[in-house]
Amino acid sequence: MPLTFDLQRRPDPASDERRAEIHANPGFGVHFTDHMLTATWTQGQGWHSGHVGAYGPIQVMPSAAVLHYAQEIFEGLKAYRHADGSVWSFRPEANAQRMQRSARRLALPELPTEDFIASLEALLAVDEPWVPQAGTGETSLYLRPFIFASEAFLGVRPAREVTYCVIASPAGPYFAGGLKPVTLWLSQHYARAGAGGTGSAKCGGNYASSLAGQLEGIENGCDQAVFLDSGSQTYIEELGGMNLFFVTRDNRLVTPELTGSILEGVTRSSILELSKELGLDPEERRIPIEEWKDGVASGEIREVFACGTAAVVTPVGELRWDGGSAPSTAGTDGGEVTHAIRSALLDIQYGRTEDTHGWLTRLA
């Protein structure tokens, strides 16, 4: 039976003036809308008790399983305002399907795709004014659905009570300084995920495990860290939260293949499909780190970029590691292919071009 969501409006919503103030400088993940959505899953009853209420603290017991065994997953997607005032999301069914795959890996109950999309619609029905206006630059409302084990129980087994939530945050560009190449640190002491682990699931543990490498990179003047396979430390995998692409001299668009320890990004799969329309030959395979180092030096690799929901497409500049570096191919703001792919994605998301792929879903 499909989930339904009752609504209890908060008595003290933000004023129009306060929303306008936030929209003028939203940052990323700093401010949150008036409401949040919750639902509960219990063994034997399934999903129930859908509710939209005031954004605020979540009450859990100190023995809640998530606090001890990290049984949780999340998603990230955006709501975009189009020129006619309508609000749309980009491939939400792909996010729903990935959340289902993550749930299976973390032994959590799966939320049906129709309930996932209905939850976004229910929250937007009340918080639609929080979606920034069209024509205000690269702004959107970031949506964060997540599931966690809320059962009060200390024992290593799948939880018998689980909570689903959706919160929302007005967002500006992910990199506040504008589109400029990021410098990457090659992590040689840490791995983001290993074979048979949770690398292909979108769970918090993967991001926590990337932080030590990221801090190491920051200490060496870099913006982010790139991780290699945990077994041989030979093959490129991904950044802490973004997938990587390489543009070759002969117009191939190469990205690391999905090995089970790499997250299958929605932006990644969209780029692979769009690339054919831009005259590129997409290729998924294992990429040795030496190929990156040698390729940018020889000119065989002419552009490198990273992608993800938050940052969309970001040019990659210099690659550094302990004892050396590989030069940037990005110039001051990225290459021609990077810009073409980024523009193609944004034009679809913001309704500036026809959605020939059927990727957009109207939320409000």
C-alpha cells in the first residue's frame, strides 16, 4: 500500500524577507527549510506513519542501533525552478533505485520508488517557496533523503525499526569561489572502500573513511583527495564524493568502471549517455594511476573533470602526491569538453533546453 503523508504546518515559518536573505547567499548545506518529512518502517508492518512537520531535532534513544553499528544510507538530489515557476527534479527514480541498492547492502528495508518520489512531492507541497527563483544563477533546493536504524537495541543484527527522513536546503554553487580547477591529492595511505565492502552503497561510512585522505590533501595544499583500489593501490577509483572522467586526444571519454567499490553516480551515468551526443566515445574500464600521470604529461589526456550532484561538473587541475605531481590540463576554468558537458546537464536541469531523455520529474 502506498505511503501517505499527513501535514502539520509549523506555526512559525520563516518570513518572505528571511527566505530572500538566505536565497541571496545560501551557501551549501547551511540553511534548512521550515519542514521535514518522516516515515517509519517496522518489521511485520512495513512502511507507515508518513508525516510532514516542523524541521527540528530528531529524538533517538542512546541505544539506537545507528549510533553503534552505522546502519544508515542517504541520497542527494536537487529541485530546480524553471522559468514558468514550476519545480522539477532530475532523474529522481535513479536516486530511488540507488537507495534501494544501498538498502540491500546495509540490510535495511527498501523504500519503493513511488513512495520515494511521493515523499519529495509531499515536502515540496509545503516548502515550495524555498526553491530559489529561476534566473538567479546556479541555485537550487538540495534534497537529502536518508534512512537509519532507529531501533533501541544493542546487538549486531538488522534493525527491526527504521526511520526515513527528507530534509531540504537552499543551495548555491558547491564551490563558492566559482568554477575553477580543483587540485587533487593522491591518497596512497588510505582507501575509501574495499572489495566486498560498502563502496557501491551511499552510506555515511564511506564518506567518513575518505576524510583522513582529504585532510592529508588539505595539508598539502589540495582541495580534495582521489583514492585508488584498496587491493593493489594501482587503479583510480573516485574522490571522496565525486566520480572522475578523462578526455583523451582522440575524443574518448574514459571513466573508472564500476567494480563494486565505486559509487554509481547519477551524474556519472547521465554524462556517459550525453557524451555520445557531443561526439565523444564513452569508455568504462580500469584506469591505472600511471596512465593519468603519463597522459597529462604527453598530451594524450587533454582534460580531467569530476562530477556529482552537488558540484555538477568540476574541472580537475594538478594532481599531487608524496614526492611528485602531474601538471594541470584545465587552464583557468576547465577545458572545452568539460564546459560542454556541464552546460548540457545544467540546461536540461533548469529547463533551458528540451528534455529528450525524459529525465525530469515535476515536483511542484
